[in-house]
Amino acid sequence: MKVLLRNPRREVTLAGNRRVKEILRELEILPETVLVIRGDDLVTADQVVRDDETIELRPVMSGGRA
Amino acid sequence: MKCRRCGGAATLELRRHNAAFCADDFVEFFRNQVREAIRRHRMFTRDERVLVAVSGGKDSLALWDVLLDEGYDTTGLYLDLGIFEYSVESRAKCEAFASRRGVPLLVRRVADEVGAPVPVIKLVTRRPPCSGCGLSKRYLMNQTALDHGLPVVATGHNLDDEAATLFGSVMHWRTEALPRQSPALASTHPKLVRRVKPLYRLSERETAAYAFLRRIDYIVDECPFAAGATSIAHKEILNRMEDASPGAKHNFLFGFLEKARPAFERAEGPALQECARCGQVTTSTVCAFCKLADQVKRASASADAPGAH
């Protein structure tokens, strides 16, 4: 599967069908810090992403405001 | 995972609430949280016009979206910070949103008001960019609201923003900052408008999810000056705590608001007066904004002086 990441923008390829929670653990990303997007939908941690699919892990953090 | 409300397939899990929701029920949950914030803190009424400060990011556009759907009379305010392509893109997002919803958007440029854009202010002051930026934003929001006769400014600060600010204040025991940390700050002077944060009950991930599900086109890339900001480091620490113990950020902020904040409130706030130069409210003779503008002017003059290059 393809995993799109930001800050900086990059693409990671992982093999096999995986649950979202396993993908996040492997990439060392806290679930609280991203939206997991597949197409036009959000995906919960228990769902499986198939080997031929693409997901985006969109960071939710904004800040620096005083 | 099933939606807590309808039992259908869930699209978002909220561990701190030990719940999951489908898209429609999450949007309703989100709106309910905003309604509760407005009601609990009497932020504004349906008879008042609200100035919504928008940055083009997920939080402020989500806020504006909810307030419009709730039928509030709102005007947007975009402050152009002059931060290269980031400001060009974020302004375009705000203008597109306002145009799509058919609502008024005011635009002011920091460079016109201070004398230089945020990147130059950063160089002149030799302080973190968020410092001059935040000062300018607070000043211009208040001034714009006053100029247009709007009694209240609403900003998109979320639960994570508020918890990170509280964490920073506590880490340095800035006790003078603690009473000011509130979802709603009343007007304490005729030239100070009310300031409210209707998203304070919602986490950053929840506002991002709302913006995504509502198909709001927001700027995803972060401000280039945010990298390395102290508030970001504090958010990362709090997110690790949240991962280990869901609800940690909520408990930290809400515990403070309910139990600790009253202990830091003083009978009398700082003595307020009007700035001798611009007439805006300050605690000293000349306000911090005018001092900043002076500093920028002096730096520009010395850069233009013969032999300066």
C-alpha cells in the first residue's frame, strides 16, 4: 500500500494488508496526531487497508500562535 | 467499530469519549460541543454581530462554518501576515470560503499596520516570530471589531491550543497569565471587545475531522515559522500523555478551568489606560503595538541611512 505523509511531503510503501493501528505503530505516529484518509472517507484504527490501496496520514497539529 | 448514536459504521473514534461516530453523527456531536461552549460561557447572542478571525486553517474555518449553520450574524477577518506563499494560499482559502458561503470578509495587512510583514518583524525584534505576530493579531482583531461596531471576536483556538498554552504557563509559573486563560474574556474597558473561543471543548483532531467531513478547503501545510515553536513542543508532550491516558488533555484544561483558575483571579485586574499614541487599551503609556511599529520604523530608517549597506 501507499501511505502519503506530510511535513515534509513524502510517500512510504508498506507490504500486505494491515490494520490502521498497525500502520501507525510501524510508522511511529500517534493516532491523536493524524487523520487517516482513504479516498473521501476517514478510516478508524481497527479497519484494514488493503495492499493495493492508498491512504493519507494528514497531520492535525497547528500552532506557533502566541 | 460502530457509531455510538446510530449503530452504523463509524468513521472516527474519539478515545477520550470512549466513543466512535459516523460522519453525520460526528458533525452533530461537534455542533453540540460548540453550542454548549457558547451557552455555558454566554459567548454571544443571536442579536450580536460576531467578528470571526480566520487564518485559512482548519480550526477557524470550521468555527465560521458552524456559526453560519447555527444562524449567527458573522463577519470574517483575515489578517495577512505577509509570510510568503503561505499567506497567499491561506488568504485564497478564506476568500474562497467567504465567497462560497456568501458572507463578508475583511482583510487587513500586517505590513500596512506595523510597517513590515511578519518575516521582517522577526528580524527586527530578534524574537520568535510568533511573538510579534501574536501581538499584531490581538491588536488588529480588537481594533477592527471596534471600528466596525462588533462587540465580540471569536477565534478558532481548540482544546489542544488551550492545553498547550496552560502547560507553558504552568511550566514557567506565569501566574499573571492564568486568570486570562479562559474560553471567554469579558470586555473590561469600553475599547476592549469580548474575546471568545467556541472550539475550546474540541480537540485538534476533531476540528480537522469536522473540516474534512464538511469538505472545507483549508490550508493543511503549517506556517513555516511554526516549526520549533514552543507551543508545538508542548503539544507533542501532551499528545504522548493523551496516547497513554485518553482524556489527559481534557482533564488538564477542564480541571484548571473548574478548580484552579478561580484561585488565580484577582479582585482587580491590571489598571488599563488608553495608549497616548493610538488610543487603544494598554497597561502602559504607549502600547506594545505602537512600540513594535516604532522599532520597525527605526530599523527601516537605519537600513536606508547612507553607509548602512
